[in-house]
Amino acid sequence: MLESTLLLLFLVIAAALVFDFINGFHDTANAIATCISTRALSIKAAILMAAGLNFAGAMVSTKVAATIGKGIVDKDNVTQMVVLAGITGAIIWDLITWYYGLPSSSSHAIIGGVMGAVIAHAGVSALHWAGLQKIILALVLSPIVGVIAGFFFMVIMMWTFRRKSPHTLNKAFRKLQVLSAAFMAFSHGTADAQKSMGVITLALLSFGYLQTFHVPVWVMVSCAVAMALGTAIGGWRIIKTVGHDFVKLQPVHGFCVETASAGVILGAAALGMPTSTTHVITSSILGVGLTKRLSAVNWQVGYRILWAWVLTIPASAAVAYVTYRVLGPMFMK
């Protein structure tokens, strides 16, 4: 029995690191799509910068990890199989949306996955509704704040530099956009790597390796490395959707998108609220695009993105539920 439980623990840790790796290449677009589309950075330079700063950001805080690890379900209702099934649901949905080039939320996917697995194990009553309310509220509000922040930040830039020619303005902001992209990459690390940290720590707590919820340093480093490696691989399909197809951006637009998004994400991370970097930056792009005109936004792409957002939690929950039902009996024998 102990050997089976230990094997499950290793599988959970491996799956969580795979999820972080996939999150890295799935969400690379969050940090670098706009600076690539405006040619502020080359593809290679943008990816290397994002990988390094994703790692740095992941090492800063564990507040979001604690929210994920303690906010979805009480530890008494968590088993290794629950965590493994939850991560599997998130991984499968991330791969599906990556294949179709849709910037869905890895944050939503892991939350939906854990919810589905917990329901399969102990029923709906096992969910920690107070914690889920905080998590889902943050995930719903962050895109709204992203649109508002992107819109007003762009309006301020337009008013401040209204006497400058577009050529001069974009030449200056192409350099500034390198800094804003770096800011965005760092904020992505602070938010997204912590999801897997929380899940692994939850598994360690369930196994008995930990007595109280705190993220070990080796877990922080492992998740940070996995995300940085995933970022270094790159997610070209999603970069194209976010950086080219949704709204056509100039360097000044990219600067506003990245700075507004990073501000929203870091502010939420400081409060321990798990925002979706995908939702925030995509909504910021929408906010910036709306300052130009309604027709500047490719609404067909926007609808595809919106549907991916809506389906993420129930889809990943469904996959996790089925995974638990299929694999659970194999490890309970």
C-alpha cells in the first residue's frame, strides 16, 4: 500500500512539472506576443528573456500557491489520485487549446481539473465553496480590469504624446516595449508557476511529507525551472493568435498592453488572488484596440477566445472526473 501511495506521489509531482512545462510554452504568448508582432524584439531574444524572467518571478512569492492549495478543497478530502486526475484534466485541455491556437487559461484548467477530481472522489459537498468563490471572482474580474486598464492607459499615452508623429512615437516605444515585455514576463512567473506549487504541496500534505501547508524551496525551484524550460520552447500557434490575428499592434500599443497587464497581475498576486495571465493580457489587448475603433478588433477571433475561456473549467473538470473514475480503481486494488 505504501509503495502504491509513493508511486502516486511521484506521478503527481511529475505530472505537475509537465503541466508547468506546458504552461510555459502554452502561455509564452502572454509575455512576448506583442513585442514580437511589433518587432521590438526578435523571436529568439524574446523567448530567452521571457524564460529567464518567468523563472525569477516564480521564486518571488507563494501566496497564490497557498490560495490554490487550500482554497479549493479541505486536505482531508484530497488523495494522490485526486491530485493526479486534476492535473491530467488540466494538461489535456491545455494541449487541445494549444493545438487550435487558442489562448485559454491554464489557471482555469488546473482549478477545473481539481474540482472534477474531487467531485469524482467525494462528491460536490467536498468542495471548499468559500475559497472557490474568491478564486473564481478573481478570475472573472481580472479580464474586466484588464480591458479598463488597457483602454485608459492607451488613452493617457495618446493624450500625452498627441503632438508627436506616429513614426517618432513608435520608434521610442519600440525600445520601451522591451522593458514592458520584461515586466510582463516577470509577472507571469509570479502568477502561473505558483499554481503547480500549490498542487504539489497539496499532494505532499496528503502523503504526510508535510504537516502544515507551506511550499518547500525545492518545489519552488522545480516549478520555476519547468516553466522556464517550457517558455524557452515557445508556443507559436498562440503567439500568432494573440500577437497578429486579434488586434494589429504598434510598439506604443504593445507597451500599454504589457504594462497594464503586468500591473493587474502583480497587484492580484500580492493579494494572493490567482488571476489568469492569458485573460488579463488578451483583455488588455482588447482595451487598447478599442481606443482605435471597433473594427480594429477581429471579433471572430475574439469569439473563439471567449468560447475557450467559457469551456475551460467545465471541460478540464470533465476530463479529470473521467480520469479519476478510470485510473482510481487501478491504484485502489
